[in-house]
Amino acid sequence: MRLDCAIIGGGPAGLNAALVLGRARRSIVLFDDNKPRNAVTRESHGFITRDGVKPVEFRAIAHQELSKYPSIEIAAKRVTAIAKKGASLFEIETETGDTYTARTVIIATGLKEQLPAITEIADYYGQSLFSCPYCDGWEQRDQPLVAIVDTADHAFHMGMMVYQWSKDLAICLNGGEALDAEREAKLRSKGIQVYGQRIQSLKGSGGKLSGVVFEDGAEIARTGGFVTTKWEHSGSFAEQLGCALNEHGGIAADDFGRTSVDSVYAAGDASVIVPAQLIAAAAGGSRAAMGVNAELMHADF
Ligand SMILES: Cc1cc2nc3c(=O)[nH]c(=O)nc-3n(C[C@H](O)[C@H](O)[C@H](O)COP(=O)(O)OP(=O)(O)OC[C@H]3O[C@@H](n4cnc5c(N)ncnc54)[C@H](O)[C@@H]3O)c2cc1C
């Protein structure tokens, strides 16, 4: 069967794209291997009507809503390759060896994050150390926080940003690029502490941070905070299909998710790396779905 659209990735971007296309009576398969970026968290915040929702609960509600629409199939499979076959036909291959053909593709595969090389930091990530103050600042308000950063620019930015949620803040440069005197003085004038030395380890238990230990033996008590991470794509589909990238390394796409390759669309973190939010990803999925529907509508008239 020739699908109207193959959606790769079943996070909020792919799910909302599926909803809009299903309601538009388009035949689609939503491929998802269920490894979302926020799997490490207990709760997601900032999505109106869903503030504090558990990531698994969000998905369960979405799947239940999609089940109403007969032209949507959800395939719990990893896509391994996408190849363009002719002007507007794609062949999608999955890990189980199945192949599907589709007239359009939406890439909604999200991001993979790389945490700094600090012993056991992964135990705290998503529990008491997070990446985004908009997502997890409120729950940590007025607590003694740390921001572990990788560049001087991030140090200053995170200092200004996290200060909005807690004035008891320590910035850890972890042996990286030093802050210039002017910006360090600005942070210190607000009572923000700045530590340049490398971190040896984190202290705490059950994911709850209690302190940061530096290589020089110094130690500070902190109950949570933020860490800057490095990002990479979850799949190599952008390269496989020849899609151009944007300045943040995401797949470049216009307001309707159209990439530089005809009939290939992108949505969510795969495209919009900054700001990365559930609601922004869902909105991107909705817009890409409308882009897909508009293309098919014009092609068929
Ligand atoms: C620790 C943490 C906390 C966060 N907290 C919040 C919060 O409180 N509020 C908020 O708004 N945002 C939060 N975010 C950000 C939010 O999780 C992302 O912005 C959002 O999940 C992006 O949605 P997406 O659909 O683009 O990608 P994802 O949610 O990452 O979904 C992508 C999906 O595609 C699947 N996939 C990837 N490759 C393939 C493939 N080849 N084949 C099949 N399936 C594939 C993955 O398994 C995954 O299920 C948080 C992120 C992190 C890391």
C-alpha cells in the first residue's frame, strides 16, 4: 500500500502530526521505537492542560486519541533507512526488515543528548539536574542550585537565566573556558558563585543531588540545578535524504515543516533545537501535517 505519509518518531511532534493527518483522512504510519528524550524525567511541565504529566501518561493519552482515526497505524518499530524512489515516493525500511512506501515523510525523530563526562551524572539527570529552567525551574525555586556549563557564554547565560528561579546559585565551569572578568564580576555582584575548577564527582542518593565535589577537594552543598548538554540527531535521515541543516544543527524547515528536499518534512526537536519543548514540538508536528496535506491536495488536483 502506498501511504500518504510516513511519520518517523512518536514523540509530541510525530503524535500531533498523526492526529492532524488522521483527521484529514490521510493514510499514515507512525513509526516509533519509544525512546523519547524526556524518558528520564518523572514529570513534564509547561504544556497547558498537561502541566506535570508523566511522559508515559502523555503518550498513553495520545495513543488513545489517535485510535479513533482509522487511517492511522502506529508501528512500534525502528526505521533504519529512508530512500527516495522517484519524484515523490519514498521507501521506508524498518529494523524488522519490512518496507513501506509513502508519498511524503515527516522526520520527527527528536534528539540525543550527551552529558558532560562527570561520574554518575546520568543518575541525577531528569531527577534533580535538568537542561531547561522553563521545564524544571519552578520545582527547584529558591533552592541552592548549581549550573554545570561547558562554555563562558553558557556560564553567563545560565547565570542570568537560573537566577530568575533561585538566587542561591553556583556556576561550575568544570575546568572549561574561563569567564572574562566583566561577566564574572556581573554574576558575582548578584551573589552568584563561580567555580572554575574541574568537578570530580556529584554527591547524593536516589537521583537527588546533595553536593558537588571538585578535583581540588573543595565541596559545595547543592540540591539540584541544570547542566548544559551537547545534542545530536537521533537518526541519520537528514543526511540520507540530503536535507539542509539550520544554524543549530537541526533540520532546516519552513513554517510548514518543509525541508530543502521535496516531500520531506521535519518537526520537533529534530528541527527546532532551541527552544525544545513538548508544546513547541507538538505545534511543529501540526504545522508539518498541514504542509503534507497541502502538498498532496495540490498534487491530486
Ligand atoms: C530531562 C528533560 C526534561 C524535559 N522536561 C520537559 C518539560 O518539562 N516540558 C517540556 O515541554 N519539555 C521538556 N523536555 C523537552 C522535551 O522532552 C522535548 O522537547 C520533546 O520531547 C521533543 O519532542 P519530539 O517529538 O521532537 O521528540 P521526542 O519526544 O524525543 O520523540 C522522538 C521519538 O522518535 C523516536 N525515534 C527516533 N528515531 C527513530 C527511528 N529511527 N525509528 C522510529 N522511531 C524513532 C524516539 O524513540 C522517540 O520516541 C525535557 C527534556 C529533557 C531531556
